Amino acid sequence: MTQPPKPPARPDRVSLWRYAKLFRADILSAQPARLYRAWMAEFKTPFFRSYLMNQPALVKTVLKDRPEDFPKSNRIGEGLRPLLGNSVFLTNGETWKRQRRIIDPAFEGGRLRETFPAMWDAAEAAATRLGGKAGQVVEIEAETSHAAADVIFRTLFSLPIEHEVARAVFDEFRNYQRSQPILNLGALLPLPRWMPRLFRRDTRASAARIRALITDLTQERMGQIKEGTAPDDLATKIMTQADPETGETFDTEEMVDQVAIFFLAGHETSASALAWALYLMATHPEWQERLAEEAQALETCDFSVMSKLKLSRDVFRETLRLYPPVPMMVRENRCPEAFRDRKVKQGAQLVLSPWHLHRHERLWDNPDGFDPTRWQTENGKQCQRDAFIPFSAGPRVCTGAGFAMVEGPLILSRILRDFRVTAQPDRVPVPVAHLTVRSDKGIWLALSRR
């Protein structure tokens, strides 16, 4: 059976300069192989200490038991703030709590059923676009990015990706995504506030153009809300939702910040997972055929069909295990701590790595192998509870986790219902971390009609 590709690990000991260079190029291959077995690892630099935590009990402490003692590290914002501003992804404390009180109701309970028709239409549109490329070798990441962006604009603003502004945001984001690593050098060095940040000029310019386009959409929607003509989509729900404690709603700038993270989290991450899922199906044709057979249930737009896509859901979950779109999360401890009999000073960086946790050799059976049946085993069920955090966990769990677990299996099944994908032996993709876990040179698959 074909083993899913995995990036090479660096030597166990390298100089700080070499590590910084590797880190900026790709944070996955910048890490040593020992992290796939370590419960906790300490990294020392002249500027700060960081600790990678793989032991489930430590992950639980940081994310679930005492999250307020371990806020998101401001170093994350060093790389992403030009695009995301003061979005819910970057904030902490009372600001974050207020944002979640306004955002969360839009994604609760029956809301998924309400957004399903928009997802269905986006899946149909993706299949139609791919139909024009049948018989060709296609770069599938570009296709899944197109499909995921379409989902976001249809569910947020009731606009298909073909809409002029939606298309402009999508095109500009493609310029942004490869120029901006998920962590920039500011995540390694404690830069003073007065020092210019080390953003590439094109990265900053792309972020500004994206935010300007989103501002236009947001202002237009605010006008529709005042006139009573706004569609009942996610943007309207969020923009009209008042904070139950203060009665306040988001102003334009705050809403632009949130739309930016919805687009990043809901488009970039879904596109990454879908592309890797299709690659895994291309390299595991027996599973591809099983999903194609299951996908025959997709006949009409009915939310209940999701209960019939059990295999697709397991495949998508296994893809999230092997290729978690957000490979690392960074927290900061507010007080001195002692973890595994090791003193951790206040202000240390605590790295939680879904990438290493999901492939941990002391936790998972066959950690580097593709096996969607693992979720029905005792080991799989235990690890799903303790060592599976593709959407984070605890109070800061991704608001759109349920959304993603409908969107991913639906689009994956819809594509495989009509098309067969075949891997190219001379183009094996190597995972690298840009904004999310993508391939180094694209994922190229031959596409043919069934």
C-alpha cells in the first residue's frame, strides 16, 4: 500500500541561524524526527524558550482545563495581522469572548441545515468546472481552492465565486497565500513595537487589497440590512447579532476582520484538506471506488444525505489526521509552570502541533499510514478523544468545525461520483507549511469521467 508522503526531518542539532532559515522556508521540515516520539521537547534560543507538547494530558491542560492561563501567543499575529487585523483568530481575553458571543450563534445547531443548499450548489459548480477538464492532468489544489472559496462566498454573502468582487478576492488571495508563511520571523524573535515588521512588500500589498475588497462587500451588506433587503445568510446573521451582554454589534472594521478570518479559515483550510483527500484517493484506488459507490446517494439537495456519506466522512477525518491544515498552534503561559518535572518560565512559548500529535508513534497504530477504518478501532477512538485536534479544542475550538465536516465529505463525494482521479508517479507531492499544509509543487492528478 502506498505510504502517504511526509516531509523530511532536519538533523537533530542545527545552529540557530540554520534553524531560522529552515523555519522560514517550511516549519514542518525544520523540525527534528524525535518530535514524533517526544512527549515534550524544549527549544532554546537567545531570545526565548519554546516547548512542544505532545503528551495528551499536557494538551488537555493547555487547551481545555486552563485555557485562560495559556492565551494565544502574540507572536502568531506577527505574521498574519496585516490580513486578519483584530480578528477572533488572534485576539485574547474579553475581546475574544465578545467576538465569540457574536459569531457563535451563526454556526449553532440547525444553521448547518440552512447553509447546506449553498454548499450543494458550490459542489455542483465544482463538478461542472471539472467536467471541462476531464481527460487532462490537473493541479487539484487550484481546483479545491476554487471550490472552497465558492462555498465561503455563497454561505457568507450569497454570491457565487463568479461574482466580480468575490472573484477578485479569490484571485488576490492566491497571490497572498504563497508569499506569507503561517509564522514569520517575528514568531522567532521578540521584536520591539517600533521596529518595522519583516513582511514582504507584495504580502502587505495583497493583504491591503483583500481587505479593501471585503470592506466593499461589508459596507454594501450593511446598507442592505438597513433597507431590509439583505439575504438571510451568515454575513447578515453575524452583522445583526448583538452581544447578549453589551447589546453591541460589529462595526464595519470589526466585520472586515472577521470576514478575513472566515475566508482564511474556511477557504484555505478546506482547500488544503480536500486536495490531500483527493490525492489519497488517487493513491488508494480501492477506497476511491468505495467512496464513488457511496456517492451515488447524492441525487437531490437534501441535508439528510450527509448521514449516508459515512465512508467519505472517515476518509476526510483521516486526511485531517495526516495533513492537518493548521499544523501548529502557539500559546503563551501567563505564570511560571512545571510540566513533566520541568520548570517553564512565565512568557514561554508553548507549541501544540497537530502535525506531530496526529502522527505520534507512541499514540497511534500505524501513525504514518492511511487507514480510514482506524476510527472504528479502540486505538482510533481513544486517539480521537485524546490526540486529534485539527480544529483545536476547548473554548477556542474552531467555530466552523461542524461546517467543515459537512463541506469536505460533500464536495469529496460529489467529485468522486462523476470522476476518477489518478496519481502521477513522477509528481509525488511533498507537504510544506505555507498558510496551511500544502504541497511543494502542487498536487497533479489525472481526471477522467466515470
